Amino acid sequence: MSSSRHRKSRGLDRASAAIYPLIISVVIGILAGIGAFLFHELLAFWQEVLWPGANELVQAIDHAAWYHRVLVPLSASLLAGLTIWKIAPEVRGPGVPQVMKALAIEDGVIRHRVTVIKALLTSCLISSGASLGREGPIVQIGASMGSSLAQLLKLDPEKRRLSVVCGAAAGIAAAFQAPMAGTMFAVEILLFDMEVTALSNIVISAVTGTVVARSLLGPGAVLHPPDFFLGSHLELTIYLVLGLTSGLLSLAMIKGLSRLSCLFFPGKAIPAWNHPLAGGIVVAALTFLLPPVLGVGYEQVSQALHGNILLGAALLLLAGKLIATTVCIGSGMSGGIFAPSLFMGAMLGTIVAHVASALLPNLGIEPGHYALVGMGAVVCGTTLAPITAILTIFELTYSYDVILPLMVACVPSLLVVKLFHGLSVYETGLVAQGIEIEKGHDINRLKAMRVSDFMTMDHQTMAEDTPLPRILELMAESPFPHFIVLDGDGHLSGVLTLRDIRSRLVKHEARDENLTAADLMNRDVITIREDQTMYDLLDLFARYGFSFLPVVSRLHPKKVVGQIKRRDFVSNYKEFVLKSNTLAEMSG
């Protein structure tokens, strides 16, 4: 009887272990869907507050007084700078890189305040006219909700990271009402080391987020392009050209954002709190010069999808959007890059269609079709996520005819960026901060650990002119089997190990007692700087097989500041992981 009860109890435990994560995934999806809805409502609220009396942003700007056009963007950007600088630096930028960083080196810990501050600040900036996207912030909001829930439930780091991914996937799925795109977003863009069992949790969150957003917002909350069809297979050549030009446009955007982000990176001469003010000045200027490029811009995208944008207008809108977006995001405003990529892709597709139609009038080219494919191609180029880009456009149309042109355009766009740059717009921003995200959570942990934090200053040295008898005495007295040899100025000259002495003594007779450390030491020394990472150290240990490495100063490569041994490296890493996990659990 007791054996039967025991088996029944184990069965219930296994069922509970399988169902509990799925329930959490559903809850995260619900929260992310509600978050997407509330963000949508915040956009409407801020627009009414900042530009009262108009339904659309461009219309509101057109009817506003000149001083209103100046004060609103400048005030919003100044508010953003102060909020980011004083309260939540992690809401700076698109949002997706911050989620990638949290997953890779912070075990999925995102501060609870991020959810509220990101939503309020980004919606205010977009409504003020800043050329930003809403999808990246919704991703960070969803991820923050997932992290907060996991911390409140005191989940272990691996489950917490999965909760962050589920929240991000549900956020992007809710924004586009596209569950497949949300799922692939988690796999392709977040670089999450996903196990097969985790896929079901991500899918459930994405589907739940979509259902909640659709029930609250209705199906009219996303873009609705007209029916797509491929008129002639000759058009595939034009789609190929569109893909190549999309790659070049993506490169221009990534490079522009990278250079501006470096200019406005915290720590530069300009105080961090007024960095976004540069974006506000550009937005204020564009309210007079080219209002349609401001805000999310989906009204203009919709016009392009229905073929209502002329060639000259498309050229102007593309150039204006590129400038507005790079300055707004590059200056540190809080907002996404997904929507601007869709905008620019739609305009580029319209341009290519008009040029091709003039050259090949008999093909009956539909500019709206090229605008649609251009959207996917530019998103692919900026994110280096072809499947996400294809599924996003497919789930907007549910037309299988669009898949082949999308593949023809997305692949060359991806290859151009890969060939000439190699990183997505999100990874580029992280690299500028000294963070290189790779597949493999342990790799990213090691890249977060600095040699200076784990080296020991307990090392033995000797001068170059130390004679052999004294060397032997020191070796007998020392707990270390190696010495760091210094020259007359106290700089690194070489390394002398017990193995070096043994091999030299075999070759020399007793009269060679006049040998000095300089005669016996190894001058070809491999060192590591104190500011390098433990990942760099692991690479050197693996490449050369040394048992220890001298640690040298960042400023003076010949000045020894410590040493680090292979044995200590392993124990330090284990201690670091244990400490990180304990602190992460306590922060919940």
C-alpha cells in the first residue's frame, strides 16, 4: 500500500514540475499582453496631453503653434535625460540590447522599476515626436515583467532567464499580434541558449500575449497591407536588388547609430543628463521641415503599403527618417529601432518599385508589394534575424506568395551586413560598451569577470643578476615553483621556473655557478593585462598550457601587478557563480 502511495506521490510531483513552468509562461504572456495594451494607451494619453485636439501625431504637429513645436520635443528629451541619468540608466536606448545583457551576464535580473519607467518615458518621447519604435520598449517591458515575476517567486537563475525570454517573446508577439515571429525573435535575436523543453514555454507565452493583446486592442492595432501576389518571376530580380540596397541602408543605419552612440556615451565631455537634448533639437527642427518622419510613423507606412507614396516623397521620407532615428536613438533616448526599420524599408521598397516601373513598364509593378518586402529586408539587415523578419511580414499578410520574394530580399540584405560589418544593430551597441554577447552563458559570465578582481598579489620575484646558488636557496624556501624576474628598473624581464633550472643544470658543469637568473630564465613571457577578462585568460591557458600567468598593468605592460594560476582560476569561477546565484535569489 505504501509503495503504491509513493509511486502516486512521485507521479504528482513530476506532473507538478511539468505544469508549474507552463502556468508561469501563461501568466507572463498575460502580463506582457496587458503591458502592450497599457503602452498603447499611454501613447494615446501622452499625445492628447502634449498635442491636444488631434487624432494623429502629424496632424497635431501641423496645427500646433511654432513655440509648441519647439517646447514639446525639448521638454520631453530633457525629462528623458534626467530620468535616465538619475533613476534608471538601463532604460536608455532601444531596450533589446539591455535584455540581451540581462540574459547573458546578469542571470535575468532586471530591476522592477524598469517596467514602469520604460513605459512612461518611451511613450512620452514617441508622443512628443521622437523618431522611435514602440516594439523594442514593449520587448523590454515584457522581459522586465518576466524577470520581476521570477524574482518574486524566487526561481533559480536558469528559470529566471527563461522567464525573461518568455516575456520578451510575448511582448513582440503582442506588439505585432504575431506569435510565430515572437517565438523566433527569442531564438534569433536574444541569442538565448534554448533547450528543446524551453520552446514550449516561449510558444505558450507568445501565443498568450497575442491573444490578450488582440482581445484588448482588436485586430486593427497593427498594419494591414493589401493582398500580395507575385506578378512575374522576373520581379524576383528586382526583389534581389531591393535586398542588396536594404543591406546597404541597414549598414548606414548601424554605422550612424554606432558613431553617435560613441559620441553620446556616458563619460564623455557632455554631461549624460542632457545627451537626449540633441535628439530633441533635431525633432523640434523636423516639426517644421518634415513632420511625417516623426513618431512611430505607421500612418506613412500604411500609405506606402497601399501604393500612395510618390518617388520624390519616398526619397525625402527615407532620408529624413534615417537622420531622425540615428540622432534620437544615438543620443540615448529610450525607444526602439524595429518600427523605424519598417518605415525605412517601406520607403526604400517604394523607391525601388518606382524606378523599376519606369525602366520596365510592362511588368505591372505594384509599389505596395515592394514596400512590404522592403520592410522585412531592412529589419533583417539591422537585426540579422532573417526568420524573424520573414515571419513578421508573413503574419501581417498570411499570404504564402510573399515568402519567396521575402527570402530573395532578406538573404542578400543579411549577407551585405554580415560581410561589411558582422554584427546586428543590437550587438553593435553592446560592443560599444565593451560587452560581447555570444551563445553560451558560461562564456558571457567569463566576459563579465575582470582579471584584476581575481588575481593574487602574492608572487615571488628576483633580480636578473641573482646568482645560481642564491636561486637554488630561494627555490628551496619558496612555496612557488616559479619566479618572476625583474630588471634593474623593476620591470618584467622573464620567468624562471624549477623546470628551467633543472633543464639547464643538466647541460652545465658545477663551475657554471656564476650563472644568473638572466642566463636561466625564459624571456618569451606570455602575460595578461589586469583589465582583460577571465575569458581572455581561459583562452591563454588553453592555448599555451601554462600553470600561471603574470598580470601586468593596463598602463605599463612591463610592470607586474600580480599573478593568476590555473588552479585559482577554476576555484574563483566556481565561487563567482555561487555568489552571483545567491545574490540574484536574494534580490527577489
